[in-house]
Amino acid sequence: MANIQKRIEAELPRLRRYARALVRDAVDADDLVQECLTRALAKLHLWQEGSDLRAWLFTILHNQYVNQIRRSIRMGATVELDKAELLLSRPADQEKRLELRDLDRALGRLPAEQRAVILLVGLEGMPYSAVAEVLEIPTGTVRSRLSRGRLALRHLMGIEPDQRARRSATKIRVRRREAPSLRASAEWSAPPAAAD
């Protein structure tokens, strides 16, 4: 029992980081992690030795987050004016800080499904299979949401793809379209082998 508690304790920084990225508030994130740990310890008998503990904890955390969203929709959302005024009156001090702010805002504008996948893959470095397990979706859906989410992030942040990359992608598409016709014409125009 002490061993499993130490392993859970080792996952706390990752759980906090993911929770903060999801809820975008340090206090609410800590509350979310606490709820996750309470539930995990209460349901510890359901965890199977040998399975991925990290994925199990992230699944619990993600489900708690979804439950919070559902509760807030039923209750309605409130905005504290004091917090909003502080954020509006704070001057930017560095370019990187502004980029991170823009990224945070762009992440906030993404659909929750795409944001969760981007955070788990990009921030936590989880493999697609683990993300699929955490979110209870197929691996192909993870890839699709990640691709669409990255594209949407680029668009929201005003990042255009590199012109050279677009040109080379166009050339590849043209070559692929031409390749079957070239192969077919080569087969039909080859002279028959001479009989000896």
C-alpha cells in the first residue's frame, strides 16, 4: 500500500500541470487534483497491478473535470470582477510572456476535446495509446483531434505554414497524381522482348 501511495505521489506534478492547463486557475486546479486523489484512493481496489497508473489517474482527473463542467453548466457561470480587472490592468513585460498568453487564449478557444488531446500529447508527452485510454476514445480519433487542434491553434495564433513546405507538399501531390499514368504508359510502350 505504501508503494502505490508513493507512485501516486510521484504523479502529482503532472496531474497539477494538466489540471492547471485545463481549468486555467491555480486554486481550481489544486481543488481538481484533490478531488482526483480522493477518488483514486477511494477506488484504489479497482486499479489493476501492472496497468498504467498514470493513465488511470489522468482518466480520473479528466472525468472529474468533465463533471465540473457539467455542474457549472447547470448552475451557470460567474465572473469575479476583481480578478478580471487585475488581468486587464497588468502590463506585458516580455515578448515570450505575450506569446504564452496568446497560446493560452488560443487553447481556451479550442473545443474541449481538441484541447485535452493537445495538452496530453504536447504538454505531458503521453503516447497516443495512453491518451486514447485516458479519454476513452480510439487512437485514430486522438490523431484526428490532435491534427485539427494544431491546425486551429496555428490559425488562432496567426501562424502561417512555411511557404516552402506548402510548395513541396503541392509538388508531392502532383507527382503522386502523375505517377500512375507514367507507370501505365511505360508498361504499354515497352517493346516486346526479342525471341532468340
